Amino acid sequence: MTVSGTEGTDAAALRGAGIVLGAVAALGAVFAMAAPLVSGDLFWHLSAGRWMLANGALPETDPFSHTAGDARWVLQEYGSQIVFALAERVGGLEGLRVVGALLAAALALVVWRTARRALDGERKLPTALAGGLLALFVALYAYKWELRPQLLSAFLFFGLVRLLFERRDGQRPAPTPKQSLLAGALCCLWVQLHAEALFGPILATVGLSGALAAAVFVRGASGGERLRRIGAWLVALASVFVGTLLSPLGLEPHRYALADRSVAQDFIEEWQFMFASGARAFPLTVEFRAFVWITALLVLVVLARQGLALVRDGERADRGVHWERYAFACLCLLMAFTARRYFWLLWFPLLDAARELARDRAFVATTARRSLAGVGALAFGAYALASSSTSLIVDGARHALVNGRFGATVDSAFFPVHATRAVDEAGLRGNLFHPYSWGGYLGWVLGADNPVFVDGRTVLFQDVIPIRHRAEREPSYAREVLDRYDVDVIVYSRLVDHGEGPFFWRPPDGDRRWIRAWVDRAAVVWLRRERSDALDALTDWYGELGVAFDRQRGANAFAPLAAHPEWLDERELLSPELTEAVRPHLADLADDGERGARAWLEIGDLAWRNGLEREAAFAFVEAGARVLGPFDAPAEAAWRARYAEVGANRAFGELRRQLVRSPNAGDNGRANGTQNRTSNTNQERRP
């Protein structure tokens, strides 16, 4: 093989590798967006869109919560919300998943075309570099692969950057009047969809600052040229600013964009600083943190080198970097440091670095340099994809696939799907208290009958977010908050982790003022005991389902299994480990005799070993009821006392010995088991 043939083979291999890596990155984005829905914000966007379609107007105040009061609600995303609500009306949530996957594919295509755009004439960025850049973008965008208005904003951001900052060799750095007019029209469209349209005036101001820097540092330009350059940016700034005013909200999006974000930066992960630390900081995974650090350092090196070159050598056409574009790249780094939701902006300075490299004459003339650059870009892109796979959204999609949940519309690992269904079916109406990330979903499912405590509207709830956060951690304060806001129903995570290991969360005075209405793998529902109407409705609901429910002790995760063993999987009542351990005993639970008693004893042992004392007590009492004959209230009280005094292990052993000593216990238990359940049901419904 000749040398030229070898070079051609290497170039073809790099091109192929670039295409493969780019395709893998695009498919990864599509996979994340096609997974079960995990964005809590999407659901309150859908609720808002439904409301506007039903009422034909923008709401002045919040109709979905019981904590916002009369505070003005600025719907700075109303256009996106209407679009999403229409898509839901046509295709349901499954249709929204398809829309999200299509948008992810379209954004990947935009990124690819931006990376491959002509440098000069017909010459384009090498495919290997473009493939690495696409993989890098998909990784940096890991915090935003959700169906939210911000996803639509990304398309418009790319369009605005192209209009204001993209210049081919030989073109002047400032935008033309036509480009400024188009930028204004784009911002007019953008502001109907999201308040991130304020990036228009921000980018134009950054461009103007770059033109002012050029007036100082560029040598050889006449005064007229400097003024025309500055004037062009002033025209662009005026055009985009006017464009952002052309909406029903007027200046409201501008005020919203300038609102205090200190609460969001304290409590909301996507708004926290790049490497925030402290008790309230959400830690990045080790892999993703290292990747972001490396990327940020690369950008710093690139900007330092470009800044020195601009000051020393001026705006050389062969490098393609001018002062306005350099100012934009500095803004990207600043935004990425201020909030994790802007990590993806680090991509633009690295795109400029790749383009500058591709314009270098030594790079063009030397095969070894081209190959080395291509291999480096591909390797870093692959590393970026591997690192981002540990981020919450991508990792959640992978877990949904591995655990057989990918076909679900909403991921039950992220939202209280089954607990919310129980609240709805049992008719437990009233004000809610819940984790921050569940508010949008709860409001979307339960509607106006269950006003939420908080959701993802950080500006509207900037006073409520710290209250909810503190109430979760301080029982005495939680008691005050639950009373102050007249909370009737609590839907909360079964396990809560404040950095010292998971624990079972419960409201203050849990046994005296609250009763557990539902328990499953992810969530617990608590109902205020004073709500006798809701407690009656809950008792009736369980009775219609044939599930034992005690108005004093409340619900537990095992009780529904005797009547509905299919709920073990359908409603995910138990942890995955307990689910597999309980599965062999399911067939025996409905037996009223010795076999059923033994099954309940085994389940009681499992519950006790897993720290579920309430469930262990239920299983123990259920087993005793089936083997000892009529089981009235005094007998149950005696068994519960024995359970508390003797301890579960000894009590279970004693009951097992009775099973062994009583060969006829099975018949006796079977005859009396029905009487027991009927008697209990009548007693539970008595006022």
C-alpha cells in the first residue's frame, strides 16, 4: 500500500469513527427523551396549558396551589405550555414522549450542522472533530434533556448565535441590517415561548462590548469603520430588545429574568453554581464532576490563548475569531459557572477552538496533526458521553430500561404514581404537603380538589421553598406549617435522606393526628385524623377492594396483598428486594388456615428484618387471627401487647410452635377467618 493510500485509509477511518460517535451521541439523547417522563416541571406546564386552553386567557394568579395566595404569576412560558397541552390533547403522554424524542434528534442535527458549517468556501470542519463536538454537546446538555420550554429555547439560541456572531472569512464581524432584523423577529417568537428570549439583548450587549474592545485594540481601522461597527451592534441591540417586548406580557419577562435567584441557587439543583458545596448543595457524581472540571479548564485555556492572540496579532482572518465572538465565548463560560443548567454553553468556546485549529495552515498541510486532532476529539467525546451517563436523567432512563419500566408513561421511580392514584381513587381531597419535585405531577393528576404546596415555579414560590425544606427537617416547625396551611393530605417519600443515610419520614404527631392512608415502594400517604369524611371515604374504598384496613393503625404495604396479589407488581407495594422475597408466598396469603398463617409469618419475618416494624406487626397479628380462632378487638389487643413486650422474633417463634402443636388449627382458622374480616370491617366503619 502506498503512503497516500495509507493516509486515505486513516482519513476514511476517522470519518467513519466521527459519524459513528455522532450517531451514538444523537441516539443517546433520543433515548433519554423517549424514556418514561421524569420532569416534574413538565406536568405543571401541562396544567397551565390546559387552563389557558379552557379559559382563553392568561391567569393573573396561581390556580393550582394553596400557598401562593394572591401573588402575581407571570406565565413567561405560556406559548410552550399551550403547545405542550395541545400535543398532550392529541397524543397523550405517549405522544409527548415521541415529541421529546423528535426534538432531541432535531437538536442533535442542529448541533451537527453547526459544527460542520463551512469555514470558508466549501471547506468544512473534519467529520472526526464534528463527531467529537456532538458527543460533547450531548454530555454537557445532560441537565436539560427534558421536555421543557428550555428545550425549545435551545433551537432559538443556536439561531440567534448564528445571526449575530457567525461570520465566514471575509465578512465583517458586525451583523448586517438584515441579520439584525431577523434577530429581532426571532426574539419576538422566542419571548412567546420562554423568558430566555432575554438572551437576545444579553448577546447583543456582549457583541457591542466586543465592538468597543475592537475599537481600542484593533490597529489600522479608521474612525469611521469603528463607528460603523459599533453602530451595527446598537441597531442589533435595539432590534432584539424591541422583539422581546412584543408579547402580551410586555416588560414582565424582563422583570422575571432579573428576579432574585438566591432561593433557587440554595435549594434547586439546576440553579446551583457549577461546583457548589455545603449542606444544601446537590453533589455531582464523581465522573460527571471530573468531566465538567476538565471541560471548564479546557475552555479557560482556549479563552486565555485567544485573548492573548487578539491583543497581540489582532483579528486575523485565518483564525476566524473576532472580538465580538470572543466576548460571547467569555459570556458562555461565565453563565456555565453561575448555574448548572448552563453547562452546555461551554460547548461554543470549544467549537471556536476546533474551527481555529481547522483553519491553521500547519494543521491542513500535516496529515499527522489532522489524525492526532481527530483521535483526540473522538476520545474526549467518548469520555464525555461515558461521564454524562451517570447524570440523573440519563441514568434514570437506563435504570428504567434495565428494571422493565421503560414502557411506562411516567417513571414511578421519580414520581408517586401509585400513591397519587390511591389518593384520587379514595377521594382524599384537601390541601397537599409533599416534596418539591412532586408538586407538578400531583397537581396535574389530582387537579383543583388537591391544591399543591409547591412546584417548580421558583420565582412564584421563592418564599415557600425554604419553608417546605425546613419543615421536612424540623418536626416542631413541620407541625406549625401543616396547621398554618391547613394541610389535609401528605404525600411523601417513603425514605428520605438528608446526607446521613435514608430514614422513614413521618409527620409530627404521626400516630395521634395523622393516619397512614397508603404505603407503597416510593411513597406514603398520610391523612389528617380530624378529616372524618375523608377517613370514611378511605375506609369505604378499602372495603370495596376487599382490603383489611384499621382506622386506628392505618394502612401498611402488606395488607392489600391478600386480596390483590397482583398489586405486588402493578402498584409496586414493596422494595425490589422484598418483592422477590415475598413472591413465593403470594399464593398462600388468601388461605384462611395454617398455610396462610405460615405465609404471613414468613412475611412478618421479612418485614421485621427490613426494619418495617408496623408491617411486621400486621403480618404477625394476621397470622395469629388465622390460627387462634375468633379474633375480636380484645384478642387483637392482647396479641399486639405480646408483640410489643416479647419482641417480634420470640413472638413469631411462639406462634409457629402453636401451629405445630395445633394440627386442627387450619380448619378452625379457616372457619373463623371470614368472621374475623367481616367483624373488623363493620367495626372500622362505625363512627
